[in-house]
Amino acid sequence: MKALKSYDIKFSGLKNGKHQYKFHLDRDFFKFFEYDEFDQCNIDILVDFNKSDSLFEFNIYTSGTVELPCDISGERYDQNIDGELDFIVKFGPAFNDDRDDLIILPYQAHRFNIAQQIYESVILSLPIKRIHPDILSGKKANPNAKYMVNDDSSSANEEKEENNQEIDPRWAALKKILTDKKQ
């Protein structure tokens, strides 16, 4: 946990009001969470922290690039990410982080480590489907890569074959009953 100590927000002694924190993430940050989807990253984090007597409001803004493998070709590319994560911190008898948008800190706490929420903000900013920009634009990203893209013409041929197949006479009789009822 010492590696993530720089992500502690020490709120005791801070005046009520808005405060900002900036962090820069590299691959070492994600090694702590054993996340290895990407090798390279250049991510800036801006944390808006609004302190009041009864609760804290956090807004985490994520922006930067990460190197991801393409789902289609497997080729690595730089993916831009932008995201936002908002949550509230209140005080209670014991620590509780069961909800995504509300965290309860013990009354005696005087600092809050925001590393887990920063990690979640970055992970939630990643696209679900990761496609190399050259594939999206129609260029070939890697001539040696084997693409698993469905060809629309082959699916059209399959539909024609299905239509040409003879329909089972039992289904045809049932279909006739339905069409006779509609008339």
C-alpha cells in the first residue's frame, strides 16, 4: 500500500470548499492492481474535491492514451480515453464501499486513498470493443494480420440458400392456417 500512498487525500485540516489534485499515471500504477491489458499508457487525472462538514464530493476526470490490442487483428494501437467518475464520501461507524457512488469512512479517519477510484475511472473509460483506427477507416493495419471480419456478401448468400430450401409441408399447413385467420 506504500506504493499508492501518494494518492492519499488528507482532508483533516483542509478548509471547507473546493480543492483540486492532479496525478499522472504510467504503467507502474496498474502493476499494483495486476492489470496487464496494456503495456504503455499516458494518463492524466484531475480530481475535484469539494469538502463540507458532513460529506465530501469527488469528481475524477480521466484523459490520455493507452496502448491496446485490437480485437480484430491483435495489432497494438494507441486508444484515446476520456472519462469521468463521481462519488460521495460520508462518515459512519465503519468503512463501507458496497455502493459505487457512496463510500462510508470511519469517524476517526483523517485521510482517504483515492487510488482504487482512479483505477476504476480509467478502466471504465476503456472502450468495450477495441478496433484499430486503420481498420475502422478501411486501411489495412497490418498486411500479415488475419482479420475476422464478416463479409456481408456471404451472409446474403446464406439467406438466399435458406429461402430456396423446401419448406416442411407440416409447417406450410400451419402457416396457411395463420394466414387464413388474418383474412
